[in-house]
Amino acid sequence: MRRRRHYPICASMRPGRDRGIVLIAALAVLLMLTLLSIGMFRSLGLGGRIAGNTREKAHAFAAAQSALRQGESWLASGAATPAVACGGVTSVAQICSASSSPMPTQQMFYSAPWNFGTTFIPPSVTVNGTTSSEVTIVPGASATPTQTQATYLYADPQYYITSLGPDPSNTNATLYQVTALGYGANPSAVAVVQSVYSVGAANRCITQHC
């Protein structure tokens, strides 16, 4: 009579333990997918904030450039008045002398807000809820009414004009330094630009920022 041999069953082949390993692996994969999803959404949010900050910085630079051009245009129009000791903020363009009290320093120009200079509202902007009289008209479709398009700024752009004296390269001209400050939609989006402008028989901009 032949004896039957009994062989032990390998532990890894037990159904209960197999199901436990599969469950652990599935949970690990689910955890990895969750972490990847969280990282992706955080990255998208950061990208959106970066894009928004870049847009507002561009608005601030455009506002500052617009104020700079306004100051230069006022000088070139021949409406420039003699330099005076300036102080505070005004809506009337003026030329400030080096003896202005207090005379803004270069560091003060780069800091915002300014408590000096001339305010200027560029066309097609809304500043603190007040829209300028000049707006960009955007024609709509045949069934859509005409709309206005405006850029929202945190505060009025400003510019400051200083007389630098006679132009060394043109005895009939005078040099002026024009510095302008512009905002985006929030107080953190700030831009400052500056130019040196020669006013005489032929007006010309001296610096590369013109």
C-alpha cells in the first residue's frame, strides 16, 4: 500500500494574505495620485498668481509711461512756467527748482506712495472708482450694445519735473528731468520711469527711457 505524502501549502498562496497585499498596494497608489493632484492644483494656483502679478506690473509700467509722456508733452508745448519751489501734490503741471522744500531724493522717487508731484489720469482707466472722461470705445456685435473698456489702477499716476539748467549741447535749450510713478490694480504693483528732456528750438529726449 502506497503512502500519500502531504506537502505544506506556501503562505503566499493563501487567498486572505493576497487580498491584503492588493489592498495595501491600491492604497499606496491612491495616496500617490492624491499627492500629485494636490501638487498640480497648487502649481496652477501659483501660475495664476504669477500671471496676475505680471499683468498688473505691465499696467503700472504703462501708467508710469503715460504720465512721463504727459510731462514731456507739456514741456514741449511751450506751456512750461519758470521753476518754483514745489511742495505737496497738485493737479496742475509745474516745474520744480532744486531749492524745492523738501526736494525729493532719488530714493524718494523709487518709494511709493509719493507725497509730491503732479497727478495725471491717463485715458481709458478707472482710478479708485472714478473713470476718466476719455475711454476706449469697443464696438459690439450687431445685437450687442457698445461697451467701454477701462484699466483699473490703484491710484493716480504722478510725474515730477525738475529743471536741470542749460543744455550743454544746445545753448538755446534747457534740460528737464521728468520722473513718473504708476500703479497697477494694487499698491504692490508699482513702476517708476525717468527721462531727461531738452526743450529748445528742437525738443529732444536725452535718455534711453524716452
